[in-house]
Amino acid sequence: MWAGVAGMLLIVAAWVAGLREAPPPRLSLLYAAGSALLTVHSVSIGDPVFTALNAAATLMAAANLARRLKKC
């Protein structure tokens, strides 16, 4: 489990480092949809690490989409 938590922390650190510029809306929308589906899957198999990671990915992608659309 420690490897999963460490991996999750590294991924979140990468997201934080990449907050300067939002990706294109199409990419954010696909990422949000995919992450949301993976969150549902993670919940269904009872995996708390991947549930947290995928839920955070969904929120991050949705926030990036909102930031990008706000600029338009």
C-alpha cells in the first residue's frame, strides 16, 4: 500500500507543478470523463488509494476545463 500512496503523492505533486497553464478544453473534458469512470470503478472494487487519486484527477481536470473556458 505504501507504494500506491507514494505514487499518488508524486502524481499530485506533478499536477501542482503543472498548474500554471490549463490544457486544451477537449483534453480536460476527456481526462475528466475518464477519471470519473475510473473513480466509479475504484469504488466498486473497494480500492481507497485509486478512488482518492481518480477523484482528485476528476476534480483537477474539471477545474482546468473551467479555467480554460473562463479565459474564452
